[in-house]
Amino acid sequence: MPEEEVIRLTPTPNTLRELFLKSGNQCAFPGCFARMIDNDGNFIGQVCHIEAAMPGGERFNSDMTNDDRRQFSNLMLMCYEHHKVTDNVGVYPVERLKAMKQAHENKFADIVSKLEQSVEDLTAFQISHSPIKLLRINEVLDWGSSEEELLESLDEVNQWVKKLKKLTPDTRKIFVIMIERSIDKRICTVTPLDEVKSITRLGFEEYRNHLIILHRYGFISEAFEDDEGFISELNKFDSGWPFWDDLLKFTQKTSYSLDEIIVNLNFSVLG
């Protein structure tokens, strides 16, 4: 097998995240508290190789592969000053740097462990209240549906309640605003995305993430542009039922709000 050409590979995003998490946002050099990321979110530290990435570098190991050299075990975060200090190979051989890295990460190991244990799925413990027979909405909107027809509709509603439960309250709130600001286009109902964003006052990335989640779970279509600007359709149920339109009409004719029903997952008010 031909010998691998030595090239410098960039650490993977997962490796960089692990390095930062276990760094405590501090330089790994003993007694140094220089931050790796400043208050504006700028990375001001340096990703340092214990065994150099390229020939001629400090502590280069020809037995390592290119991928070995960019692994978490061969990297540490330091400030510029101490990165240069540790270039002194006689004072800072491989073993000393590895011990330095381990000692630094051990200081934050308990914090990392607690953080990992505290991160839970925010949707896992949400309680939803499903409708029983849809008798109340049938009466308010004057559908005139039979109990058998309502049971068929109930199955669809419950399927979507389960999907809503997978969303965070913040994403459900965005969906409520989209319904409240929706426009009837006869063949479909659309919502003006720029108008919704201006109401929420969210940054572009955060707002976009909510839209991506709503689209992923089938609540809205992909964004497209028409004479109203950028819009998304409020998707109908698989049967073609424009349920979100009917839910809005129900709240307009009763004392219930979309927040109470969708954000709080209280569909029992539909009867």
C-alpha cells in the first residue's frame, strides 16, 4: 500500500464542539484563564496540535495518519501566548501536553456530565388534552355532521395533536400567529411570512428554524413568492379538510383562543 501523503485536515465540527465544551472556555495551559470565545462570540483562542499536523512541526509523528492528527485526543485549545510557549519541545514533550490536556478537561468533566444529564427533550413531558367527539365544534360551526362522521374526523385531529406535541411551545406559538394572519386564497390558505416575522421580533435564523420545523412536520408548505411577498400555505389534513381554517373560525365564535388550544394543547374544548 503506498504511503499516505501528509496533508493538514481541518477538525470536524463535532470535534471542535467537544473541544470547546470540555475546555470550559479557558486556555488549557495551567494557571491561564484566557477565554477561547469572547463576549461577541468570536473565537480568539487557537486549536493546537499535540503532535503536529505537518512534517517540521513540533512533535510531528510520522506513524500517525492524517485523520489521527485531527482527532480530539491530539488537539487542545490554548491562547496564542501559550501555544507559542509549548512550541518548546524539550520542555513540553508529547507526554506533558497530554497530561496538561487531561488535567484541564478533568476540571470541567463534572460540569459537562451535569450539563449532558440536564439536557432533556422539552417536548417529552408535555400533556395534551384531546377532543372527545368534536360535538362542540360541530355545533358552533353548524356542520351538521353525524356522530359516525365526527369519529372519522376525530381520528385525523388526534393524529395532528400528536404531531403538535412534538413541537416546542415557541414553535406552536409561531404557528398560531401564522393561522391568525392567514389569508384565504379560495383553493388554499396562506400566511405572509414577513408579516409574521415582524410580529415575533425574532432574528432571521431563529425564525427560519421554526419554519423549517413546521414544514418538516407537515403544518406548512415550503415558502414561495407571489404578489403578497414570501408566503407559506397552511397545509390541509390528508383528507383535504382545512382544519386550521375551521379552528380559527371556532375561536372567533367562542371565548376560546388559538393559544389555549394549540400552544397549551387543549383540544378538549372542541367537545
